[in-house]
Amino acid sequence: MNTSLRALLAGGAAAAVMLTSGVAAHAAATAYPDYKAPKTFGTSFQPDPEHDFTKGIHSRHNGILRGWITDVRGGAAEYEPIKWKKGTHTEGRFVGPPEGDAMAYASPIAKDVLFLSAYGCKSSMGDLTVSRKTGLGGKKCSRATLIKRYGRTPVPALITVHKGRIVKVQEIFTP
């Protein structure tokens, strides 16, 4: 084999190694631990004992919060915990903290956020894309859809926060 062909093959192999290691590094950078999910229809607010609500609104600690996004501005979301309140005439509904309670968080929405919808990716929310086993959204939708949807109406979801950013939002289906 001539020298120039050998050099070309060696260069190609080196480039392939660099590309695959770059892909692996990117995957490792966007990965996060498999946090334990709370009960989907839990009847109490999830505590965050290390969070000081008196120091202004800021990100929740790493983990999954049963909550809803109350506002989205400039790529950041405000969100609060929710709990299931059993009804007398219906099965019940999700409720947030009482009026005046400062139990709220704010975090930037990751550029590569995983948004799993229970109602499809259209703004009309007419398609059901929910897992029958879990009652959680299963349709992967874009970050733009997430921002548009939550800019209007709070929808119950499991919100995963990692390193101060929202990395996953999985809607909870409520009939």
C-alpha cells in the first residue's frame, strides 16, 4: 500500500475517533441521573427542604417535581408544586399552593428539553397521546410547543430539574 493511501486511511480513522468521542461527550453532557418520580396523584406537596423561599424565586434542586408551569418568559419557566385533591362529586383535581404562599420556582428551559405530551403536539390539545398504564404523556413534542402550551394554561406534569435547568416535562393526563 502506498504512503499517501496509508496517510489518508489513518487520517480518516483519527477523524472518526474524534467524531465518535465528540458525540459521546455531548451525550454525557446532556445526560442526567434517573431521578425517582413522585406519586403521580400524590395528595401532599413535595418538600424541598434545602430551598429557601425567602431568597426570591430560583431553581428547585435536582429531581422530579409534580407541578405545573405557571409562566414562561424569555426561555425560563416559573413553576409550582401541585397535589391531588379528592373531590366529592368528581374524582378530584390538582391544586397549587394557597393564594399568597411563596412556594414557587424558576428555571431556564434546556434547549434540548424532552417534552412528552399527553394531548398531542397541536395547540388545540385535541389528540390523546397518553400511556394507558401510567397516565403520563408519551408523545415527544418540540420545545416551542412546550413554551406555547404553558404560556396559556397550567397543565399538570412531572417536571425534571437537573443542574438548575428544566430538562424534561411529562404531562399528567386528567380527564
